[in-house]
Amino acid sequence: MEIISLDSLKNLADNGNSEAAYELGLRYYKGIGAPIDYEKAKNYLEFADKDGVDGASYYLGVIYYNGKGTQTNHLKAKEYFEKAEASNNVFSSYYLGKLYYWGDGVEKNIDKANEYKAKVLAKPFFLNQDTDIKNFYSFTDFEGASRTYATNLQKKVQNEFANLFGNQNKNL
């Protein structure tokens, strides 16, 4: 697999390539081959999202949920997560559940939070994960799940989920 330079990606994105814009957005978001720059990440991901690139909506939701490179905006995060969730993005379902559980940007609705929790648990991705990860997603409440993650699972899944469960705005 060929790794494309940052300059080449910028050139492609500047010439309208939304896949290159998505890749640039991820590199700036994660600090891979580029310094972490959430504002640049957001701009490139917005370009990619407008062209319907899979995954861009999810990362934009995370950016707005956590206020990375912009002000925290749970309502805008919800819109992006809903768009990503429509493409079966399981992590977006998780965040939507959290928004409804806490009432962040939406009216608090435990039933709706539990609907999203059920969607997360129904995804085949979780059927083949180890027991600790399945236990994390079989939480009875988001608060308990966050504590469980923080104490028991952080090292085990940090490489896979570091961006998803990084610094949260709430101390859970």
C-alpha cells in the first residue's frame, strides 16, 4: 500500500478530490504525518462530508461533540452522528445514546438512549470481540460504562478507540 505525502494529498484536495480531503482530515485529526490541527481537520472533513465520503460525518460529530478546533455544539454533533448512523456507523449510535442519556443538545430521553444502546449491541462487530469489550457495550447505564472503560479497558482498546473515547466533556 502506497503512502501518499501530505503535500500530494493537499494538492489532490485543492483540486476537488474529496477522498484526499477525508484522508487529510483524518491525518490532522489524529496527528498522523501531520501535526494535530482540529480546525484543519474539520475543514477537510466538511469538504469530504459534502461529497458523501463515508466516515467524514462521524468524525465531524466527534469534533463538535468534544469541541475540538471549534466550540462544543451537541446539536451539530447530533446532526452529524445521525447522518453517520444512517450509514450504519456503530460509534455514532453510541454517541447518540450518550446525547439522549445526558440531554446534551437534545431533550433527555432514557428510552431513546436505550434504543441507541440496543443498536450498538446489535452490530455484528461486537459479536466477535473479547469479553471485556462486550461487557463494556452491555452496560446498563452510560455512567457505569464510562467508569468501567476508564478503569478496566483503557489499555486494551486504546489503539482502536483512542479517538472515539478520548477526552470527554463530562467527568463520568
